[in-house]
Amino acid sequence: MEFIKALPYVVGILATVVAGIKWLYGQIKEDRNHYEKLYQQKQAEVEELKDQLNEKEIEIVKLRASQKDAFFDGKGNHDDD
């Protein structure tokens, strides 16, 4: 008999707990989606920076190669006197 009187309270508590879990899950899911978008944006920035770095490295290699060409005239250092 006491159980029947307490049943509405138990159901109310369970409903509150379930609603709280659903709300918490929704918040976690929302945060996950938000941070996933931020992660994807940062990944795009990282890829852009990697591309820029690769371009700069290519420019450095070209500059070094042109400097070597400037100091090397193709003539050997021969003393044929």
C-alpha cells in the first residue's frame, strides 16, 4: 500500500532524471558539433600554412640554386700558363 502511494513520486524522480540525462546529452552533442567545426576550420588554416611554408621552402631552394650559379661560371680554375 505504501508503495502505491510512493509510485507517483518515484515516477516523477525517474522522469526528472531521464529528462536531465537527455538535456545533458543534447548539450554534449551541441558542444561536440561546435568544437568539430572549430577543429575543421583550424585544420584548413594549418593546411594553408603548410602550403605557404612549402612555397617558401621552394623559393629558398631556388634562391640558393641561383646563388650557386652566380658564383659558378662554368670555367675551371686551371693554371695553363
